[in-house]
Amino acid sequence: MNIIINGGTRGIGKEVVIHLAQDINNQILVTGRNEKALRSLSTRYKNVKSITLDISLFDSQQEKFRETVSDHFGRVDILINIAGFLIAKDFLEITNVEARQIMETNFFGPASLIRILKPMMSAGSHIVNISSMGGFQGSAKYRGLSYYSASKAALACLTECLATEFTDYGISVNCLALGAVQTEMLNEAFPGYKAPVDAKQMAEFISGFALTGHKFFNGKILPVAVGNP
């Protein structure tokens, strides 16, 4: 499988890279802003290549990204959009610059990435967008996470729309709305909270779903949560 993981330098994303890299038949291209972390992954695993990418600035980097993908892959079988950015701040206090960075990272960037990669995907390909229970309609909402939750809700809705648009191409698009997972981002949003699931456990689930979920689901927003938040 040729797999692209958008956001794989820490937390769940990093664990997804590590889990999928165990199968030498998987060829993985991972993106992220942390060059040192990317270099560590590509040095540790021969089937992992990396490209430094700030998804919030994707418009200015898309040509370099397109060329890198073309150099490595003739086709793309799986795209996992897991990059995320959070600023825990009340709605009335957050600045427009901060709000736009959240939306660019969590929604506009992944959407642009899909548009760039679509021509390299064929029937049987699978796009997995990683959202949050904060963006799941009807779920509990938490103070200070308005823009983060809204950005993840937008990604979830985009999933449903693209599943319809890509039906004729045989490309499946699904979304996993994650509950609390013990990561650095969770600590930023809920200091001191102990999640019932760690990053490695969630990564195993996401990896398995990316490989086989398209056989059973398309256009679905699936809550993956055992706790609240």
C-alpha cells in the first residue's frame, strides 16, 4: 500500500506511522512541521519517507508537495488526514489570526491536500479524515474549544460531501471522530485529565480502519470514544 499520513510527528499520528511501517509492503510518506521528528522516522524505518510541510500554509507549498509525492508514488492508496492544531481560548478572546490558523490546519489544509492527491487515487483508495467528538453533532461541547470544534465539524461534513462526489471514482471517504486520547494536545485542552485510551492504542485502531474500513463504510462519521470528553 502507498500511504500518505498528513501530520505524523507526534501523538497519534506518529504512532500510526510506526504501526503501519511494521509491514514492509507499506510505503509511507509522512508530513509534519518538525524536521527532526520526521528525520527520526525516516531513519528508523526504510519504508518511510518524509516531507516537511506546514499544512496551515499549504497553498505556498503545494507544488513542492505534489512533486515529492509524484517522485515517490505512482498512485496513492490511502490518505490519512490527522494533522491538528488547537488553541484553548474562549471565543471572545481568540484572535482572528489564531482562529484562521486553526481552520487552515484542521480544515482548509486537509481539503486542499485531498484536491491535490485525488488524480493519483483510483478505485479502492481510501481517504480517512480524523475529526473529534468536539466536532460531532449533538456531542458535549467544552469552553475554549469553539474554533477547534467548528473546524473538526467542517472536516466531518466535507467527508460526507466528498464521499458523494467521489462515488463514481470508487474512492471511499470516511471520518473518525475521536474521543479523549492521552496526547500532548489533550493535555493542552484538559490539563490533568487522564484519558482511557493512549495514542498507541488509538493508532492501532486508525491503522486497521484505514486498511479495511472502506470495505464496510463510505461517507460515514464514526465516533470512536469511550469517555467524555
